[in-house]
Amino acid sequence: MYIKDLTCISPQKTITGEFFGNEPLVHVGPTIPAMEPDYADIPRGQLRRMGKSNRMATGAGMPLLQKWKTDGIIIGTTDGGMEDCHRFLNQIIQYEEGTLTPTGFVQGSPSSPAGGLALMSANSGYNNTHSNMGLSFENCVVDAQLLFDEGRANSLLIGCVEEISQAPLRISQLAGHTKSEEVSTDKLFESKTKGTAKGEGATMFVVESSPENAIAQIVDVDMITCPSEADPLEKAERFLERNGIEKDQIDALMLGYAGDVENDKWYDHFANSLFHETGIITYKNLFGENAAASSFATWFAANLVNGETAPEMAIKKPIPSALKTILIYNMYQGTQHGFVLVKSA
């Protein structure tokens, strides 16, 4: 599967096409809001009615759909639309089960971003949404690859969108997955508390089965849920073996270190057990944690193997000047573990 084009709305200046601009932005707080564009291409009447996840998905997806003719749209989201969903549920009480505004109901569905992009671009092809929490992006990639293998598509828009909404944020803090105290993202890994900083945004990719004029290649994905400490190691070894890649051919690891005193140990054990000499790149101190974190990592990795330079803030262990093969290992809330292998095209 080859990436032909890509966009990203994130807590960084990624939507401007300048990678990270002069240097990454540093945020302070348990939440890291997205740096949204002005959405000049979205009609003002539609924009006013859009919830945040729909705005971000449209802002990231429509520029690609205007440039590329795709055979379908596959989006992953877990918290996308949650704010509209709760707004609608609150209206039931507020209006005493009377006549309600339908906008919150329509946009409160996880499938709203994928459906909205299809309507705005007049795309009548395959349309699917994956809500698999921290493995939503990996399932989008598998879905797309199956369509390519079956000959049902030649070009697809795939991506993920997540928003910070208050009810899930509070639940996440109570569960210890998001920090309650303020923390600076450039000092995130120095914190010795549970949880991490929660981010939001949207990443979109145009992927095709043809390598012509590709930016990068998504070689394969794999995933595992509720593993033992040894399971990710075995999974990674089999993952590389089936793709014919030796461990010393991995130029850099991209690991989801998040400043979580309990869960970062997964990454330490993984790197120290299998990749003693391999450089390490981080991304959650740039984008924050959310269920779509692996899609932001894939956007980051695709740019790096295409010649961009990793910002100093993202380098945990020295990496080569030229990167050709990056292994992404992302873990979500201690239970969902995913791998994405990205190579230069």
C-alpha cells in the first residue's frame, strides 16, 4: 500500500504544509488542542453547523478528495462526534423530550465524518468507519488492503479523527489515562505520574496499490490486545519475519512514549529486549495521546522516510541522518498494541 498524498491537522503547525514549521510548538496542560486552519474552502453556512471532529475531518480530507479521484473513504474514530452526542442527550432533558435540534444527533455518530466527506465530494464508493479505540487506524489499513487485494479499489482515502470532549476527558482522568495536573509537553517524559496529555486532530492519506509517484509505503500492520509482557516481542519478531525484514534493517523505532509512569515501561522493555542499538523517535510529546495516535505517527514516519528531518524534541535516542525503514509501535491505555511498518517508496 503506497501513500500518494497526506494531510494532518494536529496540535502542531502540520496543516500548513511546512512539516513542523521552524520548530515544534510546546503546549501546557493535560489537554493539547488542535491548531485548526481557517477552513476557507468550507461554506460558512455548513461550517457553523459542524462539530469539531467534522470540521477537522473535512478540513483534512477535502483538499485530498479535490485533488484525487478515490474509490472509497475509510475513517477511524473513537471520540469523534462525542461532544455533539452529549449535547443531543442533554437537549432531551432540556427540552423535556420535545422537538429537538437534529444537528447534534446527525453529527454525534462516529460515521458522520466519513459520510460527510462522501456527500461533499460526491463520492459514492465504499464508505466505512472503524471505532476500535486505539486500533482504529490499524483496522482502516487492513480494510483498505483487503479492498486492494480483492480488486475492488485502486485508490482510497483513509484516515482518523479524534476530538477532546469533556465527558470522555473526565472519565479518562478518573481512570488515570489522562493527567489531572498541567504539564509542559517538552517536559512530558520527565513527569512521574500516571496518565498523559490528551491531544486531538485529523490525519488523512490517499493510498493506492501502485508505487508510482508515492511518498512512502505502508508495508504492513499488526495488532494485539491484552498481551502479556512477552507477547509484543514475539508479535514484532513474527511481524518482521513475514515481511522479510531483519531487525538490523530497521533504521529507527517510533515509540509511543507518553510520560505515563505505569505504561511507558512497555516501550522500555520492547526497545531494550529487541532493538538495543536502534534509534528512537517519539511523537506523543508532539501530538498528545488519543485513540488515533498511530495515524499521527504514520503521518510523521511517512514524511521522515520522504526526506524530512525529525525535530530534536522527537529524538529520544540518536537516529541516522537518512531514514528508509521505520517501525511504529503504539500502545493505547495499556491494553491495545499496534505495529505499523513504514518504508520509503
